[in-house]
Amino acid sequence: MLALIVSAQSDPLLSWRRQNRVGTRYEGLVQEKAGYPQLELLSFTTYVPDRFEKKQRLSIRYVCEPGQRIQIIARELKVWWYYRMEAPIDSADGALSQACNGNPETYDGWETAQVIDKYDLQASNLGILARVAGETRALQVVPTEVYVHDKPAIPSPNRYTFWFRADSGLAEASLTVVPVEPAGRSGDLGKTYARKTTVPSRQPFKLEIPFQDLPHPGLYTATLVPKFTLQNTTNPLVFRFLHRPLQ
């Protein structure tokens, strides 16, 4: 009994998942906790359509290293309804889907009719994040692209788009990207991308990285350093992302 209580407390979304299972995904409106993360990564994509019609079936293409298991999370960038979607899950036991084999994978069970259409959620306001499940050292994410299932032809991407959100107003933010050095390769000082436009509290902001700025396919460490308008604290957000174009 104690183990069950601890498990439920450690995962506040457990009850939500039980009530919002739709096929091979969890999807619905979620009651977000009162305390928000100081900084959070909402989305890491190469392409998301500006709009899509109602009653569509959406596909999410992603790539990851062999043996990794991926959890896809979709949320609103600018919050109106506290929408959340998690996928893919096995239809039998609710576990994450089978491990990657190193080739591009596609999740195509995201129907808009059940929730997205009901609340008139806009494609342009959806953030997509594919994270490596079970990674304890730091948040690790892989690139995704979203398209309507029967219309897989999309523009050839040439950059990554990151969407972030902070719990306080931002004066500016800088994102420094450095490759995780493989054996035998000399270090790289990396690049820094700055956002110097004021961003209100809890509003999303984006930074883009052209593929050409990343010298080698592989894993990169990213550090987002904020400068808040009303706070002196500058606790950075550190995560890793896989650079491997999907097309």
C-alpha cells in the first residue's frame, strides 16, 4: 500500500492518465500545478504546420538512438485550456512504445477530433517535445516534425525551432550550444543565440538554430541563461538534444 501511495505522489499526472486514455495516447485538459518551473523547454521541432483542418489524423516523425524509448508530449505554447497529449503508449498495458532502432520513427495515432477540434486548438499554438524516457542525467530531446497523415510532403527543413517559457518576465535570454565531444574529436567552443526582446511572464518565446551552425550530427548540450526583469536569479536550463535531420 505504501508503495502505491509513494508512486501516485511522485507522478501527479498518474490520475490524469487513467482518465484520459485515447487509443495509443493520453490526451485531454490537465490541471497544472500552481508552482511553475522557473524555465522550461516546451517544444523542439523542425516543422509544424501553421494550420490544419478539423477531423485530421496527425503524424509525428522523430529520430533517436538505437535502444532509446521516446515519450512525445504536446502542449499549448500560450496557455488557454491547459491541453496535454502524451504518446505513444502500447495499447495493452499503457507502457511506452518499443525501443528505437536508429531509423526515423513515426507516430500516426494523433486524431484531432477527440480534443483538439472540441476546444478549437490551433496548430500554430502547439508545442511538440520528444524526450528520451528514463534519462536521469539531464533532459534529452530528439527532433520532430508534424504533418497531416495523408499529406507527408512537407517543406525541407533547414533549422531547429525551440520554444521556451519562464515563470517570470524576461529581459533577455541566451542559448549556448556545444557538441558533446566524441572520442578523438577536438572540442568546439559552440555558438550562442540571444533573445533580447522583453517577454512577459508565462508567455512562450522561441529561438532558432540553422542546421549549418551545427558542425556534426550527434548530441549537443544546450544551456539557456535567462535575465529576468524583476529578479536577479539566473538559474540556467541545461538539456541535451540530438542533431540528426529527418530528411
